[in-house]
Amino acid sequence: MPSGAETTFDFIVVGAGSAGCVVARRLSDDPAVSVLLVEAGPPARGFWVRTPAGMAKLFKHPRYNWGYFTEPVPTLRDRVLYWPRGKAVGGSSAINGLVYVRGNRSDFDHWASLGNSGWAWEDVLPHFRRIENRGEAARPSQGTQGELAVSDSAIKHPTAVDFIESSRRLGIPAVDVFNGEETEAVGFLQANIRNGVRQSSYDAFLEPVRHRANLVIESGAHVKRILLEGGRAVGIEMLQDNKVRSFTVKREVIVCAGALNSPQVLMLSGIGDGAELSRHGIDTVHHLPGVGRNLQDHFVARIQAAVTPESSYNRALNGWRMYAEGMRYLVTRGGYLALPSSMAGAFVKSSPAVDYSDLEISFRPMTFTHLPSGQVRVDPIDAVGASVYNTRPASRGRVTLRSPNPLEPPRFQPNFLEHSDDIRVMLSGVRRLRQIFATEPLASRVVSEITPGADRVTDEQLLDYLQREGHCAFHPAGSCKMGNDDMSVVDSRLRVRGLTGLRVADASIMPTVTAGNTNAPSIMIGEKASDMIRADYQ
Ligand SMILES: Cc1cc2nc3c(=O)[nH]c(=O)nc-3n(C[C@H](O)[C@H](O)[C@H](O)COP(=O)(O)OP(=O)(O)OC[C@H]3O[C@@H](n4cnc5c(N)ncnc54)[C@H](O)[C@@H]3O)c2cc1C
């Protein structure tokens, strides 16, 4: 036992985010097993955490958000982009937009084709079904008994109905719900909202069992490093209330710190590219050059249009009406404050030559502006907005260290649009979205395009818009990728290659980011990881 260690647990889970909460829940289901869950952030509490529309208030929240920034991105005119990440019990699921999308079956079949056995769609579908609780409204293929609420939109606004109809008239099949098996589809989005209240991964999986005798949750506890002896993880060292504390582990440490912090924690522990580690004076315990490589995120462009007054709910969230809306939410748990970040979505192909949709469009009958203060303001004009991103980006970024100080943010570079395919797909996406806006019945509601603006038409003008205004979708993934090549960090059972007693289980293990919002697949990864871990100790 390392000197000074307080207690030994069977398992230590680092990070109480979307994946970490499920891992801690499932492992502690066995009363004979002791689990320590360590989270850097505080418990997530308060009105704006519970209220779905509170995402705007949490976007730069000093307490619940790491508030990271990229390095200057050369392909985006050296802009520095803001990357919110949840720093709370619940992780990014405590601050996110709540949209529930499993990803596409082709994502998982692709992972399996890379040599990751057990990760094909037919393998992961039972895990999605097991976590989902779609209640009585469940459609075939959806789970009904899981812990995570998945609900329909509380409001189906007429403009979103028209967005769906315009898309349908352009040949995109309309669906009742997305289940991950569609090639192209348009419809209303579902969300992790239970009776009008946010359901983070903590709310769903851990809150009901938080008093278990075999489960200890330490919040406000920043893991400095994993302790390794003879190629085996033997514990962790963490900083809490200005004190260094350490705990030992009998079986495994499972790192679930997210796509930016999991590689950081590994590197701070001496696991990573030896050259990079020595630049920071860190002894290389295990040379693993893929740590931090293969970073991916979806790159987003927005289209906003001025519309007829009844077509937008911006005014309901401005002036005195905002108070009426707040009262409506308090009394009914419904209304515009009970909505996720987008109301309707479409998965479409950038060209007929593509097998599966490589564009996701998210539509909302409202618009907002990010103010320099960090606040998000709902625009006081009648307008609607939609965003589009390339679901399968070819560009790759990297997470490295800024310094050996664990409290410093990691350094990361997304290299958005570095690959020419990504530019082609995004230009096609903006044009496809414009086409939907120009098709009836949505077209009759549109007065004029606000952004990119009618004067931006050519490839050059639209690329200029992407470079100046495009941003991330908050879906970082891939930085500790699963696989069996030299740049893989974990194997298909999520064990860190070349070490024992150490796994990574969160969005960082995705070999390629899924084609959609990444909360559901991150939770599924936690669910599947715990299955594999339990099986390994039977
Ligand atoms: C603003 C925003 C909006 C989003 N909207 C959506 C959406 O609508 N739908 C969707 O599907 N996805 C959305 N996402 C993405 C989704 O939430 C993430 O993909 C998902 O939560 C990632 O899960 P994870 O387990 O990999 O990491 P996280 O949930 O980020 O968990 C990592 C946890 O580890 C903790 N941690 C990190 N370092 C340490 C350390 N050294 N010591 C201790 N703890 C540590 C963190 O504080 C955090 O709690 C959004 C994300 C953001 C930020």
C-alpha cells in the first residue's frame, strides 16, 4: 500500500460524469464490492440545474463548468474557441442540452470493423435499451425499464412541425422517433427530461442509491494522478480541501474523466507519449503514444432567419413574458423552460454517394446570442435558428499537457476543417439547410436570412463564414481511442494497453465520434464497461 493511503476499495472510478455515474452504480449493485467515486466538481444543485432551459445559465457557470478554451485554431483564422465541460457530480450531463440520440448503427458497426469485437450495433443495442426508460410512450426497439428518462418534447411548436414537413418534401423520411437505425430521417427530438426536470446521469443512476454502504462519493476532489506499481494501477492521489489524499485499490481504477481530462490524468500519471511527458519533466511509466491523439468533435454552423411573429417563441422569453413563462414552469413543469436545446432534428446525406447521413441538423423555433460576459441572451426579435454539423469529421486534433500541474487545464487543438472533406461536407450542409428553409411550408414563415446572410453565396463566402463563426458542438471524443493499432490506448474491453488494473470508460474511447449528440453513447459506454468489468471478476 502506498504510504499515507487512507482506505482500500475494490474499484475507484475517476470522474462522476455521464459514464462514471453508470459505472459506479452498476459496480456497487454488488453489495460485496466497495466503490469509491471521485469527482472534481461539487454536487449540482439549484433551479437552473434542474430546469432544462438552464443550459444557457450553465454555459459559462464558474462553479459547474471547467470553461476550457482551445489553442488558437490555424484553420479558423487563429480563433480561440470556448469549450464548456461539466465540472459537477453528473459531469457534462449536469449542464448539457439534454437531447437524446443513440448515434447511428453504422458508427458501432464501424468500431467493430476496426477490430473492436463486441461493439457492433447488435452488441450495443441491448445496453442502450437497458439504460432507457421511455415509459408508456416507448416505441418498439426502445427500453422501458432503465433508469434514464427519455421523453418526447413538451411542446411541438408549429414552426418545428413545418420544418419537418419541408424536410419531408425534400425527400427526407419523417420518423416518430430516432432510434439509430435510420439512414436519413427528420422528426422531433427526445430528451433526458423527467416531468419537466433535467435528468443527469447522476440523477438517473446514482441519486436513488447514494446511501449504499459500499459506495463512497467524494466531490470537490481533484485526482492528481493514478498510482502505479510494476505496471499495475494500485490507487489514486487526489487534492481535496487543499489536502492531498490517497486511496488504494484492490481490483481496478476506471478513468471516466471525459475526452479532455482522461488523457490529462493518464499523462500526469506517466502514461503517454514519452517525448511529450519528458517535456514536462514527468517520468514515463508507460510509453503509450496514442494518449491524447485522435481528438474529434463536431464543428457547427448556424443559420438564423427572421420570421413572422407567431413562428418564433423568442418573445415568450423576453421582457415581462419571461416572468409569466417562469411562473408557468413553476406551476406546471411545462412550457418553453422545459425544453431541451433543440426541438427537431434531421439526419441527412451530404451527397447521394454517401451510405449514411453525414449531417445532423438541429432546429429550434427561437434564437440566442452568446454575450461576451458569458451570458446567453434570447434574441428580442422574431427569429428561428438551426445548426448543422458534419457527423463524421475527418480532421483530428490532440490533447496535450499545458504543464505538470494537475490543476492547470489541458492544452488542446481540434484542427477543425483541416481535412478538405470536412469543408466539402459543411458547405453542403449549409446549402441543404438553406434549401429546407426555402421549401414550403417553412418558407412562408421566413422573412429573411440573418446568418450567414443572403449575400454569402459562393464556396469562398460560406467558408469565410464557417471560419469566422463556426464553433464546436461540445461533443469531444476519441482521445483515448479503443483499438488494436499502435495509437490505441485501450483494447476492446477498455483496458489500458500494456498495464493491468486500469481502464478508461467515457467518450474518449470512441475510435470515431458517433453520428449525433454524444451523451447517450457515453452512458452506454459506461453501462457496457461495467458489464465487462463484472464479467472479468466472476
Ligand atoms: C454545453 C453542453 C451541451 C451538450 N448538449 C448535449 C446534448 O444536448 N445531447 C447530448 O447527447 N450531448 C450533449 N453534450 C455532450 C455530452 O454531455 C457529453 O458527450 C457527455 O456528457 C460526455 O460524457 P463523459 O462521461 O465522457 O464526460 P463528462 O460527463 O464530461 O464527465 C467527466 C467528469 O470527470 C470529472 N473530472 C475531470 N477531471 C477530473 C479529475 N482530475 N479528478 C476528478 N474528476 C475529474 C469532470 O468534472 C466530469 O464530472 C453537451 C455537452 C456540453 C458541455
